[in-house]
Amino acid sequence: MLHFFTDVDALPPGSYVTASHATSEFAPATLEAGQAYTRGGVDVIGRDHDVFADLVFRGLTLVPPGVVVVSEWRPGPHAFLPPRGDVSNNGAVARKP
């Protein structure tokens, strides 16, 4: 949902935030699907991992492995990992000191 927001408020100390965000880093045509929102009058923006990290997690401590494609965040030992372009969402968990 963060791709609908232009800014994110701070969290209470000691809390965790989990967030994911649409990206076109791995398949540039992916955000073409967002045009349906735009035609409906809803702004949508995809952000690369570094922009997403700065927007949401600035001042927070990222939980390893940090900002990655959501399917690659702590996968099980026999997990099927789809192509990044098929997922096109980065995600992370972080804690506010």
C-alpha cells in the first residue's frame, strides 16, 4: 500500500514495521498495471529498493536480510523462488531504536 503514500510517519520507539512496495526494478513493464489506478484518479508510484528504504526505514534498524524482493526475505531451505520480475515487490522488516 505504500506506493499510494508520499510520506510515512514515525513509529513509537521499540516497535517494528514491516513494509513492501511495488517496484519496476526487475521488470520495467510491471508498473503498467498501475495505469488502471491512474485512470481511476488514484496516483501510484513504484520505487526502487534504495528509495523505498530511505522513505520507510530511515532511522530504523533493518532486520537481516534487509530490503529484498519479498520472495527472498528469509525463504525456507527448499523454497521455490520465482523470478524477481514476476514478484516486483521489495520488502523489509525494521525496528525503531
